[in-house]
Amino acid sequence: MFAAASAAILVTMALALFRAIRGPTIYDRILAVNAFGTLTVVLIAVHGFLAGRPEFLDIALVYALINFIATIAVTKYVKFSHLGHPLGEDERGDV
Amino acid sequence: MALLADIASWACLIAGSLFAFIGAVGIIRLPDVFTRMHGAGIVDTLGMGLILAGLMIHEGFTMVTVKLVLIVVFIFFASPTTTHALARAALNGGVTPVVDGKDAPSAKSSERTDGPSKT
């Protein structure tokens, strides 16, 4: 049963990767990579149960944190072209 | 009782896989980036939540379930935040939403405008 869930997650990851390669705008690619990262977290968790080693959940938790930070960082980089503090002309300063 | 837990776990896993697949088909087929966020939302909430709920039911009350709950809670907070930031970035970056069945707008990701065009 875990193997079937893993196969379904892999097919879903392939579809998300197709959109990430194909996507017309950069935002489509960021969105698809974010969904791909979430599916990777789920795949790591399911694989831990499949292999009988639930210690993989620690890796899944860290991967979820990195995925969130990476998506926010890439979104900010695309909008402002750098990751530093605001330049001063924009009061709000970030996304 | 163990059989009941197994059946519930399998049902959650299958339903979660199905919802994740439906969300990915939405990411492929929907017309522009704002509607594709809807498909990504299905993957991030129903797909991820049901699969991890199935794993929780399989495991019972142990430390593993605590870690699964932590993952679910974090993604439930992180996914709307990411989608909100991405939607604002796309709107400020010149992507106009497709309304009323018109064709998808041409990709102008590098051009910054003042906001969405009011048509």
C-alpha cells in the first residue's frame, strides 16, 4: 500500500515537473517547484514507512522548512533582483 | 480493531494520492498562474494532509505521529503564505489574470507595471 502511494506521488511529481519545465512565466515555474517540494516531503515520509525506518521524518521536516524558505527567497529575488534590505524608495520593502 | 485502523489508513492514503494527482492535473491544464495556484493548493492541503493522516493512523500514538503532526501544521501555515507572496509578486510583475475565457496573456515576466490593468 505504501508502494502504491509512492508510485502515485512519483507520477504527480512528474506532472508538476512538466509544468516547471514548460511554464510560460517565471511564476509558473516557482509555483510548480513549490508543489514539487511539498510532494518531496510526502514522498520522504512515505518512503520512511515503506522501508520500515520512520526516522526519515526528521529529514522530511527539515525539507519542509527549506522548501518554504527557498520559495520565499526566490520570489523576493525575482521581484527585487537581490536579497538584501530595501533600498529606501519602497516603504514596504519586500513582498 | 487493527483491521479497522488498516482500512482507515489505506482509505486516507488512496484518497490523498487521488487528490494530489487531481491537483497536478490542475497545475498542467489550467490557463494561467493564478488558477494554477488553485491546483497547487489542492496538492498542498488535501493531498499532503490525507496522505500524512493515513500514516498517522497506521502508526498510532507514538513520537512518529508527533513529527507527522509537526509537518502537517507547518505546511498548513507555509503553503498559504507562499501562495500569497507569489500571487502578489506575479500581479506586480505584470501578469494579468485571464478573465471571461480570453486567451492567456503573453509572458512578460521581466516587465514591471504599476499593477493589474483594469479592463
